[in-house]
Amino acid sequence: MSEDALIKTGIKGLDSILLGGIPRTNVILVQGVTGSGKTLLGSEFIFRGIAQHNEPGLIVVFETNPDKLIRDAAGFGWNLDELQQQKKLQIIFTSPQVFEQELRSPDSLLLETASEMGAQRIFVDGVGLLNTNPDDSISVHRTYRELLQQLIESLNRENLTAMFSLELGNARDSIATAETTDFLADTVIQLGRERHGRRIQRSLEILKSRGQDYEAGEHTMQITGGRGLEIFRRVQAPLLAKSKQPTSSTMRSVIGVEAIDTLIGGGIFDGSTTMVVGVSGVGKTVLGTQILREGSLKQKTRGLLISLDEHPAQIIRNAQTLGLNLEEQVADGTIRILFESPQELDIDSHYARIVHLVEEHDIQRMVIDGMTSYSTAIGEIGVYRDFFHAMVAYSKQRLMTTFFNYENPEFLGISSYMPDFPLSSIVDNLILLSLVEINNSLHRCISVVKSRGSKHSFDTREFLIGQGGISLVPLEQNRVPALSLQSYSSLLSRAPTRFSLPNRINGAVTEQDKE
Amino acid sequence: MELSVQNCLDGVGISLLSEWDILMFVYRHGASLTSADRIARLIGYESRVVSDVLDRLEREKLIERSRPSQGVCFYRILASMDAGRWYCLRLLISLSESRSGRLQLAERLKTLWSDSGREQQAS
């Protein structure tokens, strides 16, 4: 469909869900319960039409005081008064009966006004009020249906793209009214306002839209003071094939972190996804910070660190204590830190912010620290899984090398990589950071469990966290009083066992062993 | 202050409470596509009173109305009201935003209404 054939709502995020807009002269119905944002959506549809597309419009209200509509709009920075003075907008207060009569009348004042203004859009707030007869008989609904059909006919004749709002209720007549209106409208947008715990979440769903494809499902809607509505595409929706970017690469990049580059010989593939699994305190955040910093310094890659746990200032301070100076990279924008509190986290808008940052700053390396906080914040395993899948798919589409930190709840040894979230199969690389107990002290170990397309080492190596971040303990270094880490077996199965052969050193099998 | 309110009322050309109420209805509703009957139902006046007041406000060049169509008209505050009159009207609207201001206005208009409007309204 050509661009001109579509009318753009101008509402942030909505046109992309509508794949460009709504076919012109489609009758649009916006329905929802009280307080779901119907009047606001209709008003913004008219305001954006004037402000962004130079399409004058009318707002017809039956119950709302126009004065209050103008006042409320001013809170979003929309000067409706000024637009009325410029004859680009007309807010009309009338009754449903007059409105209905006007649209049928050959010398209609309302349509005359629309024509004089060159109006292309009309928003009618509260179309359900046209069905004023309290009787719920079939004949009444037939009358309402006929009335609505006449109304739609009149508006189509005038080439007006009409948006109606309809309040949904539980009463039988309300349901019947909604069914009739839904059937007659070409595009039906349902707004939701649901309680999640103690917070309210707003949603928007396109139930139908004749003559076009659209992104189905429930998307997040937010009302922002000083700006208006913003719709965030749901994260679980499959990515549209907007571009022909490859989803895999044969290019490898040295990560710049010795611990990883040593164990995955030659670095990891660009655009691959890596899950770093480990208990709290084992060094996942340090590794993530180091990956971004080394990437910035040595590979000149732009990085993004996403955290729901630590504020940027705290991340920078903690890195500083290890001699990992992030301040410079953060200041010059080569590393960006996105922090959002897990409380009140709205996953659709959070995902949109990530995508925006990645695309605006052409991020090539991303660390999500960590997935466990998302699990707590999101609450619903299905949505959590969708977020993770969307993140992996998006990273691959952009050939962005992404690391997900996952906090495993098991302290010593693990029985499952991701006990509450078995999705390790969808990542390309899996790195375990473990704590092992030898004698009476804990040691940090790193193992590469999986690395698709790479000949990686299966050795578990001890590492230290110190100045400069994570560094592997050299194989020959004997830090433990008697024997090195390599002198033990079953380190990850919670039962480290020392080899009985004293001549096995550094994991190497000697001639004596063979005999 | 009292003198000032009176001056403003004189400046606007309002003397009756019903005139003030109907003028405010038209002001707050921007462009009202309606009839005198419906305004009367919404603000609790008799239809005939509203009809008379609308005629008077139009004659006084405070409001404008479109041609009638099937018993309804567009009613709007007259956009070309002179600046002095507009200034007085804005002052009165601002005054009516507080309870004490509304009481002052009602008292003033009621007095005027009692003196000259009762018979008119009752007739």
C-alpha cells in the first residue's frame, strides 16, 4: 500500500505497529474501560494530524467539557486553543441526538464546518452514547447498527477518516453495543488498563484493521506528561524482515579478556551470544565490564552495559577499584550504561530503550547483567523467555556480540546451568564461573562448556580478580600449599578429589601414569 | 474590589445571573452545536429564559450563532469582541474560579436580577 493511502496517527510507536498507518477513510474504533486512555488517543490522533501532517481535524464531544479537554491537552504540550484560532481544529460540544441528525442532514452545520476547514480527520468521543435507549431488545440494536452505518456513510462521503471512542462495560447492552460497533468499524483498537500486583499496566491491541497487515498482540502503552502517548511493541513479536542483515558471521573477534581468549582459541564469532553462568560474587560483572572495556580499548568496539542491579556510578566505582577505568569510555560515549530499576520495570519499553541505544550509538558489544534480575522483575516466565529470545534474535540480526550474565543460585557446584530458565540451548557459548572449595579456601574457576563452531578447551582454569580484572592463574603456578588446582578432579561436582598419583602435575598425564 | 467587579460587569454588559451562567456555558464549551432547550436542560434554567438570554447576548455582541439547522446552531463567544470588553470578561472568569469570587459575582448579579430580572424571568 502506498504511503499516501495510509493515514498516520502520529502517535509514537503506533504507526510502526500499524506498519505505516491506517488505510485512509477506515473507520477506527478505540475501545476500552474507563481511564484506559481513549479520549487521549483520539485527541492525539487529531493533534498529531494537524501538527505533523497538516491535516485539520474536528473533535466532537458529548460529555467532556471542551474546556477540560483543552486544559488536559496543555499538560502534554499541545496548544489546542491556538489550533482552534488558526482554524485547523474545531472542538464541538453537542449531544448524540444532534450529532446523528447533523450527519444525516443535507445542510449539516457540522459537515459544513468540516468542509470549510478542509478537515481530514474527526474524533467522536463516546460513540456508545448514540445507543441511548436502555431497552436491550434486538430492534434497539438494529436501530443502533443502522444509525452507526448512516454515520459511517456520511463521514466516508466527506472523505473524513473517523475515529470513535467506545467505553466498554460489563452490562449486556454494553457488550451488544460493542459487538455491533466492532463489526462495523474497519479498524478496532482495544486499550487495556490492568492491575499487576499494585501497579497499573496499560496496553494497546489492534483487534482488526481492514485492508492492511499489522503487528498483532498486546503492546505496552504509556502516557507521559509533557509528551503524550507512546506505544512499545511487545518484545515477543518476531522481528520484521526490514533489512537483509546476515544473522551469522565467520569473523572472529578476540574478546581481549585472556581468560576467555585462552579457553576459546581464537576468540568468539562476531554476533554470537554468550551466557555467563555463576554464583553471586564469582566475578560475572567484572568479566562483563572487562569485556566492554577491552573491546573499546583494543578492538575499538562500542559497548553497552545493561544493569537492573547497579547504578552507573556504582559500576564505575567498583570497576575503578580493580583498575578498570570506565570513566573515560563512558564520558566519550564508547561505553554506555543503561540502568533501570527492577521495580516497576515495563519490559516492552525497556526493550525499546535498549534497541534505541543500540541503533543510535551503533553498539557492537553488549553485556546484560544480569538475567536473574529480569526474572524477578518480570515475574511471568513466558514474558521473560520472550524477552530473552527477542534479545538473542536482535543481537544476531545486528551481528552484535552479546553476553548475558546469569546468576546461578547454587553456591558450590551446579546441577543445572539455568534452573529456573532452561534456555542455555539458544546461546552460542556457555561459560561457567564457579567457586570451588579446596582445603579451607574458595577458589574461582572458569570453564567453557559450549562454544558453537569453535574448538574450545574443556579445561577448568582457576582465575583471580585483581588489578586489571580477571586473570587466569598460570598452569605452572602452584598457589595451593601442596598441589595446584589441576591436581584435583570433580571440582564442579561439589566433591573435589585429589589425585592419588603424586606425579600428576598441572593436569598432564605423565609416562608414569600411563604405565 | 467591589467597584472593580461592578465596573467589569458593566464593561461586559452583564446584569443578570442567568446571563452570566449562559455566557459561561458558551465560553466553556467553545463551539456548542446545540439548541436553547438543551442548554436549558444542562444548566437548569427554563427553556424560554435561555432562549431570551441567548438572543440578548447575541444582540450585545457577546456571542455569535450560526445559521440554524434542524433546530440547532453553533454558539460561540464572539471572536471579534473588543479588547477592553475581553479584558473585563477574563477578569470576571478569573474571579469566578474561587468560591469567594463566585459569591461576590452571584451577590452582585442576584441583586441586579432581583431588581430588574425577576419579572422578566417570571413572565
